[in-house]
Amino acid sequence: MNIGIVCYASVGGSGIVATELGKALARRGHEVHFISTETPFRLGEFQAGLAFHQVLTPTYPLFREPQYLLSLANRIVQVAREFRLDIIHAHYAVPHATAAFLSRQVLASGHHPTPRVVTTLHGTDITLIGNDPSYSQIVAFSIEQSDGVTAVSESLRQTTYAELGVTREIEVIPNFLDCSLHRRQTIPSLRGRFTGNDPNVKIVTHVSNFRPVKRVDSVLAVFDRIRQALPARLLLVGDGPDLDKASRLARQLGITDLIDVVGAQEEIVPLLSISDLFLLPSAQESFGLAALEAMACEVPVVASNVGGLPEVIEHGVTGYLHPPDAIEEMAASAIMLLRDPERHRAIADAACLRVRVDFCADRVVPMYEECYRKLVGS
Ligand code: GMT
């Protein structure tokens, strides 16, 4: 099949999932065309069957507003016509589902069978942005008008029905990993760089795009309690508007020396492989791809029991979940795990097994193929 994947190129779960899906589909013999403003983060080396088409949004002195929706829809039409796309797969509803809808309307007047539009809902496109009164009517309409709609968790599916009043069928297809790459590596030299080669020092890690929803204040508050209980360092991976806030809070707590800020990284596996614990105290999380990556690398996760996280982490079995503001409970679970090697090993093993059984590309990518097949055949 010829598949156009529309996604954000910036660091963020939806772009990562879209990119990994495209790579996996190309490996399975499909022709995949990424349509985005920049080469997607994590696209990596050239791979046969993959192409990238840039969306350019020209400026004009009359416009104070960038016309992204128009330029994106126009680019989708061009790519669909030139490469005879069967499927246009929009990742993140705002405004990609709308651009896909618009382009399908234009393409419907052509000779080639009109491509089918699939929209994958990722989270904030419903919970933070899509349900905003400034967008909600058009987002709901675009979701209703897609030929197929998927959500990354049951929680997000239900939120979409409840908050946008959408009534159509939405299929849950969970996020996934390339499990051949997401596995713990042994890298003592890297670990030593952060611990000063002290075997007693534990590495606590947080990976995100540092937006307010990720609650960096809670990350710092939990870590502050951990480091008072045992020798530990905090590794902050990623970049975003709240990274400065994290540094400011660290200064206020007097723990700047215990924190390593490494910025956005494409190669996440080595950093997770040297980690002892992963913190994800988000206010909302429709799935929690970062938690899944940690689990695959045998790193126990302490997270919020919000959104889709309980579909990924079973409390007390594959990680620990607490209410988003329960700093003391999160710190207690973290300290217990870091002090109890047997419990730590059991949770790490169970978490890794859960990923390998339910969230590897080999299991999940065929669900997307089946979704496409049903639509193209119809
Ligand atoms: O918050 C992020 O990490 C980025 C965000 C996005 O919009 O790209 O992620 C959302 O989609 C991810 C991939 O499906 C999910 O794993 C995240 O849980 C979700 N983020 C939120 O719901 C806050």
C-alpha cells in the first residue's frame, strides 16, 4: 500500500509513534511518505520504502498568522496525486485530521480512487487542545469525517466521546516499540560518568518535552525526598518550556549539583539502560510512551494514575501509580524500590515482560495494517 503519514516533526510522543510506524510499515513492504514541516525526529538513516515531503508555509506581509492548515492540506494533495496514496494517516487531530479531510475533499474530484483518511488521536489533541472551545467544533467534525479513527488507549477513546461528543467508532491501537532496539544495554562507563563510579549512587530519570502537563515541579519534589533517603542523581532528558523551571527549582532546593540536564536525545536506550528508576508524575497522560520505553529497558516506573497509564502499568506489579499530587506516596514507592534490590528486580522483569508481550511492533503494527486494509477494500 502507499501510505502518507502526516505528523509533527518535533520531539513528542505522537511524532515518535508516527515515525516508528512509518519505519515498520516500510520494512513490511509498504511505500511510506512522511508529510511534515521537518524531517521527523528519530527518522534515522535512509531506509528503502521511506520518503519525506516537506510542508512549507510561506509568509506574506498581509498575514500575521501562519497558514499551516492550508499549506499542509495542499502538500497532502500533491503527494497523494504524485504517489497515488491509498491511505492518508493523520497523527494528532489538531489540525492534521482537518488537513486530511480537506485534502480528501479535493482529491475526490480526481480519477485515482480517493485515499482513505485515518486519524490517530494521541492525547493532548483531545484533552488539552482539541476540547478547547476555540477548536472543539472543527476537531470533532474532522474526527467524525475520518474514514478510520484510532486512539492510543481506552482512556483516550472514552475522553474523546465524553469531551467532544463524537459518536463514531474509535478503535484502540496502543503505542508500541521496536523491541529489538528497546532493550537494556550494559554500559558501565556511561553510568560511571553520572555516578562518579560510586556503586551506591542511584540514577533517577525523567524524559519528556518539559511542558506544564509533565509536572516538573513534582519530578523535583519527589527526587528531593529520594536524595534525602539515599545517594542519588537526577537525569533530565528532553527539552521544552519548563526545563528552565526545573533548573530554577533545583537551585531553590539546593540540589543543582545532583542534577544532570542532557537535553533532547535521539538515542534514549543508553540513558535508560543506566537508570535505576523512572519518574512520570504527569497531570495527564493518554498513554505514556516514555514510561513504556523505560519499562522495555528494565527500569521501574513511578507515575501518576491518570489517563492511559493504568493500561500500561499495573500498580505494584509492573510499576507504581499514585495520584498526580501524591508526592509523599511517589517518593515512598521510589525509595522502597531503590532500597530493595529483589523488589526492584521483580518489577523490572515484570515491566519488561509486559512490554514484550503486548507492546512490540510485531504485535501492534499489523493492527494498523488491518485498519488500512478494511478501509481500502471498502
Ligand atoms: O506529551 C507528550 O509526550 C507529547 C504528546 C504529543 O502530543 O505528541 O504525547 C501524547 O502522545 C503520546 C503518543 O501517543 C502519548 O504517549 C502521551 O501520553 C501523550 N501525552 C499526553 O497525553 C500528555
